[in-house]
Amino acid sequence: MLVVEDEPLLLRQLSQALTDAGYAVDTATDGAAADFLGHTESYDAVVLDLGLPKMDGLTVLRRWRESGVTMPVLVVTARGSWHEKVQGIDGGADDYVAKPFQIEEVLARLRALIRRTSGQMTSELVCGDVALSPKLARVTLAGVPVKLTSHEFRVLSYLMHHRERVVSQSELTEHIYAQDFDRDSNTVEVFIARLRKKLGSDLIETIRGLGYRMKAAS
Ligand code: CA
């Protein structure tokens, strides 16, 4: 998740709430940094304030879209500024929220955006006996809650969101760590091993040389 916001308090509240909800969060406080990150990293979704120093949010968004960056973007607009909303949507935003907002509303909109882009219309992801609720950050096995660490949850959530295809180890690594963490792709194997131990050995297939895939529901 990328959060772009130049107000320190709001940035802190947003990144804290998203981290608590189980996302790996990168932050940027100006448009130029956001522009760079959006072009170099792949995010599940972006929260983008429009009023930013160095490069305004709308320009950042247009630059991303012009160069084929398609990740879902939730723009944050000034209160009552209908033209900002219109420009944001014309510029390629997937949704918007006006300041001041409740953090819960931002979280709900982001969940909906991620669901929409990954083609999942239900709020709970199910694979065999395993069910994952992004909203509650909860996983159950045959209806019984299973305790996962935040990294285990991120790995499982990413695999379940992309269950129709093979996910490479490097792609998983990118999605479970915020950029300022040391990225050690070997740890992905550890998380996969722990998930298999907790949720069943045949839940996640290893596709040799390519990565991992959720086992198709039988
Ligand atoms: Ca601002």
C-alpha cells in the first residue's frame, strides 16, 4: 500500500491504521517522491492526496496512468471541492474521499478497490476449508480461527487474492515488506512452510522454478 500525504498527523494516522489492518505500507510526503515510487514499485492500492508539494497529486496520477501504471488509486480531495473530484476521476482515480474523513471509510474504500481489481466480489476469500476476511484480518480453518503473524497473513492474503495464477517468490516478497525493510526472499519460504503447518500441507502448491499457487478448490 502506498500512502501519499503531506500532513504529518494524517499520514501517521493513515499508515498506522493500514498497518494495523495487515497491509505493508510505504509513504511519500510530496508528489515527486510519489511519482517515483509509483513508477518503480507495484502496489495493491494507493491513497493519494491531491494537494501536495513539488508535484500536485493530479499530475502524479496522470503521469502514472499515461505510462500504464494501473494500480487502484483512492484520491483524497479538499472538502466540498467538486472540481477536484471531477478532475481526479478524469485523471484516472478509482475512487475518492473528501477531507475530513473517518479512517474507517478510507479502509472500507480501499478494501472495495482491491476486491474489485482482483475480481473478488465477496468480502471473504475462501479456498477449500480456509476462509480469509480482509475486513477483520482473520483467517479460519473449517470455521475455527487460526492465529497468523502479520507476515503470514499478508502472504496468504496475497496468494488468495491472486489464486488463479502462479505468484513468484520475488512478487510475494515485494508485497509483504514495506520498502524500508530488508527484503530477504528466503523468508517467504519460511512463511509458506508455517502456513502449510497451520492450514494444511496441500493448501499452497509450489510450482517449481515459478513460485506458489493456491490449490484449486476440489
Ligand atoms: Ca495536502
